[in-house]
Amino acid sequence: MLGEKTLRKLAARKAVLTYRVLYMADNPLYILTPKKRLIRYLCVISLLWTVLLSLTFAFKIALFVTPPFIVLAGYVYFLFSRVWRSYKYSAFYPVTLFVLSFPVAFLCKYLVYKF
């Protein structure tokens, strides 16, 4: 069996580890949020959403092809917004990019027909 000295060392080590686990949430640098990655994903999803909308508005054949992709992109956008909010970021940025994608899509449509 283990000696008394070894058991005391193990108990002390366990106490130190327990203390670290209980108080690691107090350290703001321990849990780092993936802010850059989330912003990059937000930009990519918004760009994809805008391209799909501009294709739908610009070409009549796209009215039959793109709606499933628009539904899928909207669902991904919805899921991403839930992840964004789980990190307690402001909902201003995803909503703003979602709303701005419509005028940008119409601008792309205008530029496609103009040139």
C-alpha cells in the first residue's frame, strides 16, 4: 500500500488542482473567445447571402435554382447568430450585415444590367 507521506502528497496535489479548476474562471485570459474567426465567418456568410440574393434578383433562371441555397444560407445565418450570441456579443453586427445585404444585392443587380 501507499505510505502516509505519499498519500499526503497526493491529497495536497489534488487540493491544488481543485483550487485551480474552481478559480480559473476568474482569470479573463484563460478562456479566449474566437473573435477573429467569428468575424471572418460572419463576413463570409454575409457575402454568400448577398451573392445568392443578387443572383436571384439578376437572372430569371436563378429564381428556380437559388431558393434552396438561400434557405440553406438563411439557416446557417440563423445558427451562426445563435453562436454569436452565446459569446455574448452584440446582435447589432449580424443584423446589420443581414439588412445591408439586400441593398448591396440590388446594387449588384443594377451593375450587372448596366454593364
